[in-house]
Amino acid sequence: SQPPVGLVQLLHAQAAVSARVARHYLESSSLRERDLGAFHLQRATRRLRLAGLPADDDAVAALREVLRAAEARAATPFGRDARRSSTPDGAGGGGGYGGGE
């Protein structure tokens, strides 16, 4: 059984908002914010499914592809900045214990 038409439109609108929020957070360098982006993608996908779209629908498939890419990026904690040192003394600024001894 399909949900009422007004509910379907509301679910589509909510899915669109969740997808926009997700895209914002997925570009963050913060792992926590990228996780939040993935959460919003899952929410958008679920709302489209609740609206009656099948799993193989183009909109659902597109959101799932973005989610897969987000999960792959989350697997590398530093994303684009993986070469950058995560410690202050690793960046050449000194300050490490026993440096040079």
C-alpha cells in the first residue's frame, strides 16, 4: 500500500533537505561531521523508500552511491590531507619531547 499523496510529497521534500545537509557535512575534514553526513544520507534514502520508491529507483540509487563514497572516504580518517602530520612536532614546528637528542 502506498502512503497518501501529501505524505509522499512531504517525504520527498524531507529527503531533499537531508541530502543537502549530508552534502554539506560530507565535505568536512572532521570525521564526526562526515559521520553526520552519512547519517543524513541514510535518512534521505529511508524517506524515499517510505515514499514508495523501489530500491532500484534512480534517486535512491544516487543517494546510495554518494553514501558508498562517503563511507569509503571515512575509512581514510584524514581524507585529502592524509600526508599531513597529525602531531605538532611532525610538522617541523618543534616542541616534541627529546627532539634531536
